[in-house]
Amino acid sequence: MALTSREQAVCAEIGRRRDALVELASDLIRFDTTARNVGDPPRDEAALQRLLAERLAAVGADCDLWEPSADEMARRPLVPPGLDYHGRPQLVARFGGDGDGRALLFNGHIDVVSAEPRERWTSDPFDPEVREGALYGRGSCDMKGGIAAMVAAAEVLSSLGVHLAGSPRARGAPPSSSAASVPTRAS
């Protein structure tokens, strides 16, 4: 199936923005959002979510950034008892659609698994680098590269004036184990 002219324009714009996409993914990798145990202090989750919210708002998204309460999270699937979201906000970004059509949802998480043992890395896992055309750093594949791609897609669609029938949404959840069970306030 051949792409429409609009689809070709979107693909071409994504190609033109390749370096900016790698730069955004690299910026996200620099934030320490290592998954934590119950009782661990927050890391850089709030700062990373603010960065994402600012970028998405700049291209027209209505952003909701909030910390779910312990009561909201109690007894949800995949959420360990006692896990709190203090300092670990959720982000939902919505773009208004042109009607009541189907929506597009981008969903991901910003936490990464531990980089230990660090001595097994060939470079600092939180100092990303491109080698032979591949981005290296903790989260480059799961899931900060994906989050960067979501933001880049939203930016490209906005810059080209692409309006979908439904309301596209981008959602970044701090803990991957509970991304599907976090309440969404901006529904």
C-alpha cells in the first residue's frame, strides 16, 4: 500500500528531525529515573516529566502533571503495597481532535532498570553516546528512546498541521510495572 502525500510529508519531516530525536532521547537518558523499591527517595522523575510537559505544551498539548495519592494507588494491579508517587508525577498530554473519531494513544514509562553492575558498561550508562549509528545509554531502547519518539511524533504532527479525528494522547508513567494501572485524570 502506497503512502498518501500527507503520510509522505510526515515521514520526510521525521527524517529531517533525526538528529533532534537522538538529542531528545539523549537528554532523557541523562535523567536518573532508575526504578526504585518501596521507600526509596525520588530521583529525577519530576524534572524529566516537566521537560516532557513543556515540550508537548509548546506544540499545543493540554498537559496534566500530577502525583497520584497513596489512596488512588492502593490495591491497583502491579503496584506494590506502600509504593508512593511523591516526587514521581504522572503526565498525560492531550491534543484536541477534529471530531469524535478514533484516538491515537502513545503510552510509555520513564523508569529504567538499574545500571548495575556499572563496571560491565563500556561507557557511563547516564552519559549517552552514539556509536556506529546506535544510541547507547540506560533507557535508550526501554523506554526513553520510545518516549522521545512519541514526543517527536507529536511535534511533527503539530508542525505539519495534522489534525486527527480523535484526540491524540501521550502518557508517560514513572514506574513501568504500574503504567497500566495508574488513574488518568485527564481522560
